[in-house]
Amino acid sequence: MGGMITVAVQAGGGSRRMGRDKALVRLAGRPLIQHVLDRVATLGDEILVTTNHPEVYAVLGVRLAVDAVPGQGVLGGLRTALAAARGETVLLLASDMPFVSRLLLGRMLALAAEADVIVPRWKGEYEPLQAVYSKACLPAAEAALEAGERRMISFYPEVRVRVVEESEIAGIDPLGLSFLNINTPEDLARAERVVGRLDR
């Protein structure tokens, strides 16, 4: 990997548990997706938002990419991002993780040359919606979709993967706030408490 970097944020769609589009839920007065965009603004050469509701996100003033085949979940969103990205390296982020760490993401981008996927593992779980993907992953992601897969990690065995382990993350983000995602009103209330304390 190398060259241009595209930062792609998956805006997704409605959320049953929040009762509305999560990316637009407000935290400290700003939509969740705006928190993510503000944190990653200078990490890449271009910013891309994948969504099936471009009319809703036009207000963000960033480049939008719409899924060619809607309804294929996050893996379909990754395919959209890889296909639309002008960069060879794509930093993919969910729109509902407002506390992503620029330091951690920068570290992951610095590892991009080592593998096709740079993915953190936190509390024993991969975090594929906060990972770095090479455009070279596109054929494997498409093949997984063709096979009916929906899980982000389904194509990992077909590509070179570099895992960023908890021991590496802990020095940068000991509490794992990067991976706090907002699924419920309770999560949002917790995030409101966190946002008041954060200085970075």
C-alpha cells in the first residue's frame, strides 16, 4: 500500500435501537458522523462517505458514494468505498464511533505497507469498521459478497492481514474509547459524559 489515502466513513442507514439514522444522532450538539469527520479530517488525501441516502448527507459537504447494490450491509459498504476511493489505501470508519483516536489511526496508516488489511483487535474482537484496507482487497470483498457473505471479516483469509493487538493499542488508547460505538440511547448518554472530559 502507499500513495494516496482515502478516509471513508460508512453512514449506513436507520437503526432499530436508536429509532433513527445513527450517523445523524447528535452528541454534544453535533451529528455523530461530524465528530468522526472532524477527528480524521487531515489523515487522508480525500474524505468519502458511503450512504444510500445521499440527499441526507449532502449537507456535510464531502464526496458521497452510493452502494451499487443496496442492502448488503457493512461489507457492501466496504466494496463501495474501495471501488469509489481515489486512494490506494482506504481508512474505513463507522459513523457511530465518535471518539476514534487520531494517534491510533495514524499508527495504523503507518503500517499500511505491511499488509492488505490493518485491523485492530480489542477485547478479543476484530474492529473491521475501524481498519485500513488496500484497494487490492476489492476482488476478495466482491467474491465474498457474491458468495452471500455479509460479515466484514469473511474475506480476511484471502488477503494479508496485520492485526494491531490490544498491547499496541493500550499505549495509545488505554480505555479503548476509539471503539465505543453508539447503538442505544444508553450508549449516547455515556458518550455525552465522555465528551465532556475529553481533551483530544
